[in-house]
Amino acid sequence: MAQSREFPVPVENAFDRVLPMPLNQIFAGWYGPFPPIRRTEQVDPWGTVGQQRRIVFVGPGDVRETLVAVTRPHSFGYELTDPSGPLALLIATVNGRWDFDPAPLGVRVTWSWQVHARNRAARAFLPLVAFFWRGYARAGLARLELLLRP
């Protein structure tokens, strides 16, 4: 699953602002079963491979995020594990990635997820998870546009 959007800022600027940005600023609304993020519990500054933080959602649920790769200014990757709440019934882990590529407008930011189902029965619901995730990602990237404005 992946969603992209172009922003009128330089690649380096977008990368340096997005990587440490509080997630509750980007993901502030519901989209289907995907909740807003209430807060992250982390050590600041966020951006060193191996760091972990807990992402706490509005309503029930949280997940552990581990930063697994940082290639400034091109990309960073993470793994989500130990989910709790409603999505934990379907999702075991997620490998996520943010890519920052030069684009005519400035930068093209692509957010992608590779979801690993909790079990065989949950795998049947992954197309539905993907449908709602794409909407959640579109909304997050739209919010990010406001946050990246000078």
C-alpha cells in the first residue's frame, strides 16, 4: 500500500521536518477503523536507527514503533509491532516507509505500508484494511501539506 503527494518545499527540508514531527499533528482524524493518534511516548529527538516509541491512539489501542532505517534526505523506515486495540485482531506487524523524491513542485513524499496479517483468517480482511488505510494516508498527507507550509 502506498500514497504520495507533492509539496512545494525542497527535499531536504521536507525530510528534516517530517522525520521528527509529532505524529498527532499529521494523523489527527478518524478514517474508518483507523483512529487519530493521541500522542507518542518517545525519547527526543526522534531520528536514530534503533529508537523505539509507543504510539497511543485515540480510543483503545497502541503500537510500538522501531526506527529501522534512516537515509537522509531520501527515506526512513520503521516497523510497527505489539499492536493493541481493534486493529490488533487483523494486523501482526507493519513495515512502513517514507520516501522523499525530487519532483517538479519540490518534493514527492510517498508513505507506504507492508502489512503482515495476524493469521490466515485475518488475511482475508487485508483488502478492507488497505482500502481504509489509503484514505487515512490521503488525509494525513493533506494535513502534512498544511504543516510543511513556510
